[in-house]
Amino acid sequence: MCVAWQGYNHSMFQFSITAKNNHARRGIFSTPHGDLITPVFAPVGTQATVKTLTPEHLKDINASLVLSNTYHLYLRPGDELVRDLGGLHKFMQWHRPMLTDSGGFQVFSLSKTRKIDDDGVTFKSHIDGSTHRFTPEKSIAIQENLGADIIMAFDECSDPTNKAYSAIAMDRTHRWAERSVKAQTRTDQALFGIVQGGVQADLRATSARFIAALDTPGIAIGGLSVGETKQEMHETLDVVTPLLPENKPRYLMGVGTPEDLINGVARGIDIFDCVLPTRLARHHSAFAPDGRLNMMNASFARDESPIDATCDCYACKTFTRAYIRHLIVAKELLAGTLLSIHNLRALIRLMEQIRVYIADGTFESRVPDLLERWGNNATRKKAV
Amino acid sequence: MCVAWQGYNHSMFQFSITAKNNHARRGIFSTPHGDLITPVFAPVGTQATVKTLTPEHLKDINASLVLSNTYHLYLRPGDELVRDLGGLHKFMQWHRPMLTDSGGFQVFSLSKTRKIDDDGVTFKSHIDGSTHRFTPEKSIAIQENLGADIIMAFDECSDPTNKAYSAIAMDRTHRWAERSVKAQTRTDQALFGIVQGGVQADLRATSARFIAALDTPGIAIGGLSVGETKQEMHETLDVVTPLLPENKPRYLMGVGTPEDLINGVARGIDIFDCVLPTRLARHHSAFAPDGRLNMMNASFARDESPIDATCDCYACKTFTRAYIRHLIVAKELLAGTLLSIHNLRALIRLMEQIRVYIADGTFESRVPDLLERWGNNATRKKAV
């Protein structure tokens, strides 16, 4: 008798919802490297390192899930090398849950030339211009070599405003999702299908139903935060999440700002990731409740207060704005480290607060206040 | 009755020698921010930060003394700002002993144009070309604003091979040392006079006697490791240290390599500082017992061993050479942080070992072995 391939070990990836507040959910997603309490924000460690931070820094800010990029690690140092050295967790010494994307987004956003066909994508390395090819099977093989707890089906991210192309890319994403599921050989990785469809409600509904039917242990929503308006993002989520199974975690890829996290949770999202906190840190910008701060601003030269008096991160508990500004002006790299710690902690702390509010039933009523408090971090700097 | 200005509080800066091994000494130098166990190596935090490291990293590697640069902090963020924010310890959150140099070396090495007269030096900022002037009185005023535990007399560092100039610079250094002592108003800082005189034995002897007679609570030896040969450095130390008082700490400025530390201790030096460990880290080079390692070397791509299996630093206890090489190749800043931790810990650990050997009376007999083990870190990279 031939037993059908199960794709993943159901008992290894249980998702339990422990509280609900309208659409917002608080839950526990168990993985081989520990339980994720959701909703959760994942720092991005593109090249097997969250830029400028040690794993100790990440534990200090209570990071639970770290994302790393399949495209980057395939090119450098190579997924087979990572596999031979014991996998990504051991390589970068991060022993909590990890997630890898499929490389689908990067072959479109980073490679200067690419050729897409129904079988896969041929692209050039952004490092040395060499030619490479990703297919769903190849993406899964790389992700199995890397060994993250959560892996992604190979997908095509289209221009959200081009409906004809969005339909083609969505269909291809669906075929590739089926092939990704079929290609999986490891049972200790949760493979998520990805909903695409641009900002067209009918395409998104079709895609949500198709991906839900694949019965993967979690579902990702891709192709957002790529140029569409906030309203389009919200409308898309409003179409998609009601069509997804209640009992599986939902991951909104590459999002976002504090405002996006609040709005995403309110629409039933459980997992987020974004490079924004660390990227802002490299540009001297700090999340703060009253609006994003440009820490190089001369007004901070003698400011003895911390970046954010309400923050419990190492940077805020230890250093003044004056010192951090000095490091920035003097071009000292420690500035980027301290601001990365602060910005990541700000989002992780926001998620901790949101989880408390969902548990005590007050999240829904607090959304306006949360948006009022955090909303302007997305769009403008504080006038100082 | 007029009481003569004492210059410093003797009871605050006691130096006790606890063990001797021929010329090598183990001692305790007490400062307002704690006791220094000597011989000691001080990491350099030029701009009020040891590059890429947090104070927690420095505590983890058992750093006890940190040096910062008067010239840099005067220009940026300004010594008055540091004073107004509570001084350098508070500004950079390093609450163990600190040392500032006088700025004398930097106005010669960093400023493109300078004009020296008997009163002081007029120089241009290496940052913006603006004109500034240091005198002994100005240097002491800046160092009092910064507030380090150990401060330096203003000195002139000459070309060691030019005897005529060395004599002029030495005389000026002596006048400036007298003026520096007179200019001091704080009693909680130990002001060290600086012995100069190039590599001329007669000048060095004259300078050692002159500076010793000033009765400062410690004595620095400047103008070495600036282009002279190793033999010239050793011969100079052999002339100078026997002329210095036994009961005061001796600081060899800007030195050095592991080899230099061993040779310096053997000649009676108690305090060292050098940018080498952190500078090498930025150039991917790691101290190791069998010779310096270029961590970018392709041979490390799959090397699962730590940088140095005998090292107890965070980098060596946590990561493989393969991972550190990956970070370097991928241009990730964490590489510099990890190599800085390792290289600084290597020198601090070497000093810890040396202190044990002095205490147990074996240092003198171990010098050949120590030099054999550490000597080639100075001059060549390991063949791999």
C-alpha cells in the first residue's frame, strides 16, 4: 500500500488560538525550535545575521522568530555549505524558531535581469552577475538545506496595479505552490502557501481559496507593501483573511510599520516581518510613540533623555540621546547597533502589548488609540 | 599661610607592587573608578566608544581601563558638552577607570598643518579644516572637562630618528609638563608626565630624570612605536625604566602587539594601550597563538572550529570560523564586532596570564616561550 506524502508533521506544528477579539487572534504556534506566541513580529536576518546584532542582543529584546533570505544564502555562502555545517540555526547560533522565504520576491526585486517561464525563473546574481535558476523544486531543496522551521512555497510577486499580469502571476503562483508542496521531503518544516493576486479583490479571493485548499500548515499573504496604498492593503486583507481557515497561522510578508502591525492584527494576521526597523537604524531614525525621530538632529546634542522614556531596551535604559547623536555624527557603528536594538524592541514590545490587549479583550477598542500613538511613525518625522 | 597646590590626591591614587620578577611588576593602582590590576592593557575608545562594542562587551572581556582621545573629543562632541552631561564615564556609560591622552600625538599625526611654538600648537581639524590651538593649559582644561581618572601632560612627539629635533621637542615637552602640572585644578585625576627623547639614549635618560623629578603619580613613555625598530624600542625602555621611581605606574603609550606587551612587561611597564586589536578586526585579522589569521581566507569557508580553540571570548565560544568568514565576505558589520571582541580579549587574556606568571614567579623564565607563541602575530600572517 502506498501512503500519500503528508508534507509536514501535523503534531509538530500545532496552532492553538488562545484568545480572540473580533478578527484579532492570540495564539501559540509550536515549531521544532519552540513555541511562537502570536501575533509575532520577526526581525530580518537577510544574510544569516540581523544586521549589527548578536544573537544575545536578539534574546535580550525578546525576539522569538527570525527570518532569513533564501536568495541571499543560496548565493552566499551557499545552502549546501549551511546544510553541511549543521543548518541555519547552528550556523548563525539562533536556536529559536526561524523562517525562510522562497527567494521568489528577491529574484524580482534584486536581480537586474530575469526570465520567467511556467517552470521557473532564470536570473542573474546581484553580487557577480552570474546566471542562476529557481524553480519551486529548487527553492524547496534550498530551504530544506537551510533547515528553517517555517518555509515558503515559491511564488511570483506581480506589479499590484497591473491586473492582467496579476492574474498570470497568481495562476503561476498556484501551480508553483502545488509543486512546492509536492517537492517537500522534510517533515520538520512547516511549508506555507502564499496568496497572491495584486490588489484585485476577485483575484485575491480566488487565490485565498486555492491556497487554503492546499491544506498547508500556515498561509502567507504576499505581494503587499510593494507600492499599493494603505487602503488597498487593508481592503485586500479584508477580502483574504475571512476566506482563510481559522485554525492556521497567517503570515503577512514584508510588513511593516507599527501602523501596519496594528492594522494587520486587527484583520486577523498572526506573523509579520520587515527590514524597516534595522534599515531605519542605519539611517539614524528611531521609532518613538510621538513620531519617528531623526537622531542626528542637532536638538539632541545635549538631550539627556533616552530615545524613548517608555522603552525598556538596552539602548534606552543605558544611553542618552546626546550620546547616540554623537555616535552618529562621529560615524561610529555602535549607533546603528543601538538604534537597531531600539527599533526592533519597539515593534516586539508593541506586539507584546497587543497580545496582552487581545487576551484581556480590549484590543479592538484600543485600535484607535494605538494608531493615534504609533501611526505617524510610518509617514513622517517628528518636528523637533 | 599659602599651601602649595598638590596636583592630585595621593590617597586616591595609591600604587602597590604586589609581586616582582626581575623588572616585571604586578601591582594595584587605585583610581576613583576602581582598582587597576597591573600590568594592564587598555582598549582604545577614540571617540568615546571602543569601535563596534557596547560597554557590556567590554565588561565581558574583562576590560578594566579604557582610553579615549582628547583631540577627537575636543573637536566632537566638544569637551564642554561632555562635562555638562556629567563627564566621559557617564556619557559613554563606562564606569570603570578611564585614561585620556593629551592630544599632543594627534595634533602631529592627524592634523595636516600645524605650527609649533614654545607656548603651544596651532593646528587644523582633520574633520573640517577649522583652526584650533592647544597649549598645556588648554589640554589640561579639556581633560578636566572630560574627567578621566588618568590624564596626560601635553607633550611634543618628535621624529625619533632626528636627534636635533628630538632634543628640542624633549625640552619643550619638559616645559609643557611643568605647565601641565601647574594647570591642574582637579584632585581626582592622576596626571602623568611623559618621557620623550626619540631613540637617543642620552636624551631619554635626561627626560626620564626630569619627568621623574616632577613627582607626578605615574609616568608615561611616549614617542615609541612610531617608526623605530623593535631593538630601538627595547634599548630605549632599558635606558628609561631603571631611572623611574619604583613606586609609580609606568605607561607605555600606543603599544602594542602581543610581542610588545611581553617585552614591555619584562622591562617594567605597567600600562599599555593600542588601537591594533580593533583596527585589525576591521581588516578581518585575528590574533591567534600560532600567528595572525586572515579570517577572509577561503580555507576557512567550511572550518567548524572557533577562531582560537584556547580562547574564552564570546566569538570563540559561540561561532565557527566558517560563520565569521561568511559575515566578512557578505560585508556584514557583525564580523567586525566579533573580531574586535576576540582580538581585545586575546590581549587582555595575555595580560591576565602574565599577571599570574609574575605572581607565581615564573614570568621571567616564560618570556622566551611567550614570545615564541605570540611573537609572529606582530609581523606576519599564518600560512594557511
